[in-house]
Amino acid sequence: MKLQALCILLFAAFAAADELVLAETCVEEECELPDCRCSSTNIPGGLAARDTPQIVIRSEKADSGLSGGLHESV
């Protein structure tokens, strides 16, 4: 029974993979901030890493436990 269920799941996964549509290739010359930005590890705006602002997330709500107590050490 478990083998049959596994085979069905594998078949469904491979069948769904054929249906997925890939994202269009991003053309950097046509994609400009603030409306568009191609995926990249480069910092936008030509900023140096030392001049790039950091994001700080603050919450008044309960911790879900997924952060692993990271916010407590900050």
C-alpha cells in the first residue's frame, strides 16, 4: 500500500513538473528601479556594502518560535 502511494505521488510530481512555466528572462536594460529589479546578489544603486542600510524587523506580537531566539540576542 505504501509503495503504491509513493508511486502515485511520484507520478503526480513528475506530471506537474511538465506543467510549470518558467519565468521570463529579466533584461536589466528594460527593468529599472523603483518599478522593476532583476534578481541578483548585487546591491542596487551602486552602493558599497558598508554604505548599505540593514533591515531590522521589530514585532510587538508573540514569537512563533521559528526565529530560534535570534531576536533575544540582539
